[in-house]
Amino acid sequence: MVNLVLLAIAAYAATNIDNLFVLLGFLSEAGAQRRRVIVGQYAGSLILVAAALVLAALLARLPAGYVGLLGFLPIAVGLHKAWQRFGPGHAERNDSEDIPAYAPPCAGDSSSWTVASVAIANGSDNIAVYVPLYASHTHAQNALVSLVFIVMIGLWCLGAAWLVDHPLLGAPIRGYGSAVLPLILTGIGVSVIASNQTLQLFFGG
């Protein structure tokens, strides 16, 4: 159970590092109206969780080994992010970026609907990681994972609100977070593959 909780925490953190800085932007310009940002973040995140649960349920009839093939999704996302972070052209992209990574696309309009829409639009990584995680566990385990996600959404909002008052901490978090993110995503994918004995499809046994 502890391992599953830690896996769920890692899955949420790995897929929401970028979104943390989007939250920073929304909270910065929301002023005293931070509640609507938090409500929007919860709404968008819960929609992503529900979508992942539905997709995982549709795939539940697959044999365990084939379900494990979904583990290659977070690995692919991790490799893509590693290429973005360390591949050729990374320095040039950083030099050309004049807008902070956490700036919201609709500054000055941080309604709950706006925040929820941005969270959903930015949720492809979430779906790619959550679906394999849900598909490879039982209903009871998925309920625990969902509970961890709900708690993590609140912690994410609290962390973003705290960082709004400490903007100098943002740059180190962005730098280290983007560097570690590919490893976390790859680890989650390997865990899904291993827990479903997917390698036996290729090597027998």
C-alpha cells in the first residue's frame, strides 16, 4: 500500500510540474480571488482523473500482459521531455523565451472556468500516465490512487500559493524539476510494465 501511495504521488508530481507554474501565474494575478483559481484547478484535475478512470476501465478486459504495454506511454513522454530538456536546441529555446514558463495564457481572466480549461488542455501527460496506472491495479487500489490525487491537488494549490510570495524559488524548481521529470516518468512506466509481467509477451516464460 505504501508503495502504491508513493507511486501515485510520483505520478501526480511528474505530470504537474509545468502546471505548478501555470498556477503561479494565475494566483499571482488573482489577488484576493484565489479561491476561484483553486476551484478551477480542482475541477480540471478531477475531470482528467475521471477521464483516465474511464479509459482504464475500457481497457480492463485486456490480458494483464497487454495492459502493461500502456507503460510505454509514460516512458515515451519521459523520453520526449528528456529530449526537450537536454537535446540540441535547448539552450537556444531558453534564450528565446521572453515569457516566464508559469505565465498564464489568459492573464487578467483567472476565472474558475479559465483555470479548469487550461488544466484540461495541458493534461495530455496526465492521461498518458494515469491510464496505465489505473489499468494495472484493482478497483480498491484505484480508489486509493484517486484519493492520493485529490490530496495532491490541494497540496499543489497550497504550494503554488506559497511560492507566489517567494518568486525567487521558482527558477530553481523549474530547472531541477524539468531535469528529474524524465526519470520519474520512465520509472512509472517501468513499474507498470513490470507489475503486469509484460516482458513475458516478448521473451516467454
